[in-house]
Amino acid sequence: MFLLDLHTSIKKKIMKAINTKPFDKNLQKIIQHLDSIKKKVVKVEDGSRFKDEQPKYSVPADSSRPLITRKTTMMGFDEYLIQLMDVLTGQQCSRQIISVVGMGGIGKTTLATNVYEHPLITEHFDFRAWATISQQYDVVQILKQILSSKEESSSTTTVDQLGDKLYKKLLCNRYLIVLDDMWSSQVWDEIKIFFPDNGSRSRVVITTRLSNLGCGFPFVIDLLDEDRSWKLFCQNAFGDDVDCPFELEKFGKKIARQCRGLPLSIVVIGGHLRKSSRTEDYWEFVADNMNSILTCAEDEQCLNILYLSYSHLPVYLKPCFLYMGMFPEDEVIDASTLVKLWVAEGFLKPNKEQSLEEIAEAHLKDLVERNLVSVHRWSRNGNIKSCNIHDLLRELCIRLAENEKFLCVLKLSPRSLERERRLAIEGEFRGDYFHHEVFYALKSANLVRAVMCKPGLLPFHFKLLKILKMGREEVVRLDVDCLKAKFEQVNLRYLSRELNLMTDIDDYMRRDPLLPLCLGPSILKLWNLQTLIIKGHLVKIIAPSEIWEMPQLRHIELELVCLPDPPMSRSRDDAVVLSNLQTLSKVENFKTSEEVCKRMPNIRKLVIRYNREAISSECFQHNIGYFNKLDSLDCLFKWRQDWRDFALSLSYPSSLRKLSLRNSGLLWGDLTTIGSLPNLQVLKLTGDYVVGEPEWTLDEEMFVRLKHLEIKYYNLIEWNAQSSHFPVLESLVLVGLSKLSEIPSGIGEIPTLRYIYLKQCSLSAAISAVRIAEEQEEYGNEELRVEVEFWEQKENEMFRELMKEEGFTTSNLHLIY
């Protein structure tokens, strides 16, 4: 997008001249003229970039910020991009509603994402937010998405309360709100009163398939012409730098032409052919098989085109793809959850070189590369953290899966379930949901192996059940009875529950801050169990000793668990080794004795919570280093305790890639051992304002592979570091460093640095971050992105004044409040 960037560069240089030298007032007119004519002079070159990760919202839900995401190329949207940006940055002062209209798969969300993340747009608007609507919408959830704040998470918050808060937030700002995938004008009618027409050139963008939605100015996206279709096809079939071989061009153009200009079809077919044999015979076969679907209706045509990609998937990927239909429409799917489910289902063929989870992760990446699954967010170490699937692809999953009796999405008017193996139950089991048809349909489901459902109690027990994933369930008391029925499902491999206690616990809370739940020895009935997930606020699980006799366990994720010592064995041969166990979270005062280390030799993720009892007891924390396959360690120390000596005795295996220490009491000089870990990529340090040294000076090469550094709530004033101390750092997150004088200038010299985020930090630290971005832009590095967040409006105003005094004009700064 050379000319758009050129426009930005010219404007920045003029602004810098204005702020630093005497100038002619006509320059202001020149700037306005540049803005007004950019539509005429800007022609975006083919290959405009956009982020794979669909933006959720501009204001962060917490301090955990997404990294700079991997990018992909999207052809054919140049003119639309220019036109939509021109509307959004136009001179109309009143609030304007723009409806981006087009059929499913045509690229509405892609276009909105491109515009939403473009530097000119992030610079133009004070506040941006994104919310996904979908067919089944909830006004409260939409408003929470837009506000995106933890304080809005209470289920008791009303529409009026959220709407009032949003109205006040938007009233004094020029805002851009994107409402993605709207299916009814009723949604807009319910929420539009919360978007003030403040005369600040604010905009609301709606993406929809419905041309008759009647919301604002229609911005219609047409199908691609043959030339743009061919370019998009080649890009996905061969990549950016490879041309189509001459012998395949005839068939390739035929395939692209038969997609009838629908980008989703072109992208999916291209992704399939990229993974397939590049022979004339195969490409001719694909081209010929597309002829029979030309007469279908638009969505049907797309589904049939997409079916070709499914039909040519390797056998091992087909069940993984169909399984995506188990998740609700537009759901953001946690990648680790998906991997655990695939493992529990038995979709994966084991090999000696990889664990089943690693094989599943590779399968997920394969589906992403084939454009059948989209990445929603990348993890700090470059793996897929969450994903989603396009509505049409999900519809394809459901149709194919129901036809093959692979799964059934159960709604209010179900058919017979006698032969169904997997059920995705929509709706909640409350009130009169279980009318006679649904009740008897479930009663007939004798062969069901997997159930995913929202809150509530299932009316039946399914004897062959292997997978049970349930939403938050309301219980009147917290005892083993709320889990007893699940322990009768002896074939379970995956059990996920969330308990919400619906009783007055004030008296109980005075005695114990956590509510104990004893699992009891009956858990041993689940002899096939691989994954156990029990969540619930203030719930502490008391595990029985029998848990050490469940060798199939792979992942234990509990809100908090007291794990007993393993029972004594008569001999070494009698001891049960949990060789499959990879995840253990969150253990209270975990006693990592030598016996424990031997019993779980392949642990990869460990979360420990230490309270004051750990100081006076023996926790063998020095043995953690014996977990030689440990990849991630998270240690939380109870607040307001002197933990330094205890934390110093921790040992770390050389395999460690991710480390999080909260309230450890460690001083900066104590980090030498951590800095020397050869494979450490992510380090998160959360401190205590009342302790800690005010100065951190690094005097030797450390953190040689660290990519992400996060520091929160430390009493840090002076930080001295060079680029050699963090040679491959990609992202820096600083939260609550209210006394920090500045970010070391050497940090800005790290060539891999792409992201700096500051929240509740000093003004001087924020200015130093912008200075780093400004200097990097002058050196030609346009990739570094800086985000600054203050809580108080006064701090925002002071920061803006300091920016003007410094003459900063960087377009890569995003100010959040």
C-alpha cells in the first residue's frame, strides 16, 4: 500500500514542521487538501495486507495484549478499501452508519478488518471497538464486547447500566464501532440509543448479508471479476512469489472462473490445491468436477465448491474438520481445548516422535493452511491460541456430519437420535426448554459418545459417553453430589464442568476463603479419563489419593486443588506412573518430592499456588528442575508474605520456555539464573508495590531467546539495559510501573521488536515508548506498534500535551482510555 503510506509520510513530515518551525498557515489547507484528494491519488497496489486475527475490540479486556499477528494477503479489495476509508474519514460531522453488504464468503469481515486496523484509521479515531453479533444475539454481551472491561463481567449487569456506561464513554470521543455479522435490524434498534451523535465525525460500520437491513448508508461488495479472481487464486495456490506453471494455467483459470468471483471459494480451493499434487491430470479433475455446481444458488454454490476441498482432505483430517460443527456459530474456540477433544475422541494416529497433542496441533495448522479454519489469536510463542470457522464452512460441517451420522446439532425441533454419536445441544436446560419432543429425542440417544451443551443438567445418563463438555451449572450446595452422576459415566475420557454456587455463603466465607469440594475415591471409576476440568469461583478441590492410580490422565485443570502425596508402593514395579500427564493446574502448595517427580515424568505445564503454609512446610520446590520436559511454569505466591528466600530456592529445568512469577519477592539481581535459561521465550513478572529494588541494571548478556517480557506492579524507577540483553525480544508489556522514568533506549534498537504496551505507567515512560517508535520510523521500521492506556482522562490530556511539545507525529501509536 505504497501510496497510502506515502500519504501518511507526507502528512507526518508536514505536521512535524508545524510543531518545530515557523510555518505558513496555508500548510493547514494543504493538509486538508491531501485528506480530501487521497481517494483520487491513492491507488493501493495489489497485495494489501491484513491481519489473520479478527479484531475483537480496541480497548483491552485485561493487560494481556495480542502480539503482532501473522499476516496474509488478500487481493481484489483495493477500491473498496479506499472508498470505505474515504467515507469513514470524510467531513460529515454527524454520526454516520455504514452497512457493508454482501453474500456470505465475499469478504465483508476481511474488508472491515483491513480498514479497522489501518494506521490512518487508528490515528483518526479516539476510540475503536469491535463486536460480533451473529443470528443468536444477546444485547448484554454485545455491550460487554464493546466496553471490553473486566468490571463489566458480572452477570447481574443490566442493558441500561452497560448502555449508560458506553454512552458516557463515547460522548466525548470520535469513535468507530464495527458490528460484524448482523442478521436483523432489531439488534440495531435495541442498541443505537447508546451511540451518541456527538458531532465528532463518529462512525458505525455494520457487516451483513441482508441488503434490506435498512441501517444507514449501504456499502455493497460485488463479486470479483475474472482478473482479480485469478490473482487471488494464484496467491493462495502458489504464494506471493511463485507464478502459475504454464501447463497448469488453463485449468487454474477454469477453476478460478467457476468460483464465480466468491473470495471464500477461491481461497479455500486455492488452499487445497496448494497442498495437493501439481499435475495436469489432478488439476483437470478438479476443474471438471466443478462444472456440475454452476447452476446452484449462491450459498449452495459456495457450499458445493467448499465440499470439493473437504472431499479431497486426507482421511485423518476429515473428522477433525467435521468436529468444528460441534461449536456454536461465531464462537472463538480455544485451541488447547480443541486439541484435547480431538485426542479424547481418538481421531489421531500416534507415532514415536510426537505426542498426540503435538499431532493434533499439526492437524490444526494444516486446516488453517488450507483456509478451512481461521486463526483468531496467536500465542506469545507463535502457536495458535484460538481459532474460529466461517459460517458457511460451519454449515458445511454440520450438513456433512449429519448426513454421515457423525454429529447432530440439537435444536428445539429434533429428529430421532437413535443412531447419533455426537450431540451439540443449543440452548440452555432451564424453564420449559425440555418440552416433550426434545425430552424423548434425548431419551432415544443410546449410542451417543459426545455431548457439548450450555448450562443445566442433562436429564439422562448416556452409558457410552466419552466426552462431556458443559457450561456453567448452578448448584445450591457444593459437595460431591454435584459431580457424583458424572462419575457414573465410566467411559468418560473428557469431563469439563463449571460450577456456580447459588446460595448465601457469607457465613461460610468468614471461616474459609475457599469452598472445599472433596472428589472422593469414586473418581477411580473413570478409569479412562484423560482430561478433567472443573472451574468455579472460590472452589478448592480436595483430590483423593486414588487420583495417583489413573494412568490415562493427560490434563488436570482445576480452579485450585489440594493434591495428596502419592501412596507408598511395596516396590518400584508396583508404583503407577502417570506417564501421560502433561498439564497440572492449579495445585496448592505442591510438594514436588522425588517420588512425585518420578510419578509424572512428562509434565509440560505446571501451575502452583503457594500460601503461607508452604513457608513452614517442606514443598521440595528445589526439585522442580527435575521435570526435564516442563515447558510452562506459573507460580503464584500469596500476597503480602516474604517469599524471597522461598522463591530463590526454586529450580528451573533448561526445557522451560514460559515462566510466570507473581508476588515472588525476588529482587532484580536475583534474575540472573532465570536470565540464563537457554530456551526461555516468555517471562511474566508481577510484583508488589511495597517491595522491590527501584533500579534494574543488566550487566551481562541474558535472555538470549526471550520474545515476550511482561512486568507488572513493581516499584521500578531506573531500568538500564541494552539491546544485547534481549536480542530477539518481540513484545514488551509494562503495567502499573507508575514511577518508571523511561524505557531504556537500547530496547528500541532490538531489530525484532514489534510491540510495546503500557498501562498505568508514568507519563515519562509513555513518552519514551513513543520516542522509540518515532526513531524507528525515521530508520524505516514501520512495524513497531505502541499502545498506551491511562485510567484517568486528566492523564490522557497531559500525555497529548507532552506529545505536542515533543513534536511526535508517529502513526503507530494507539492511545486507549
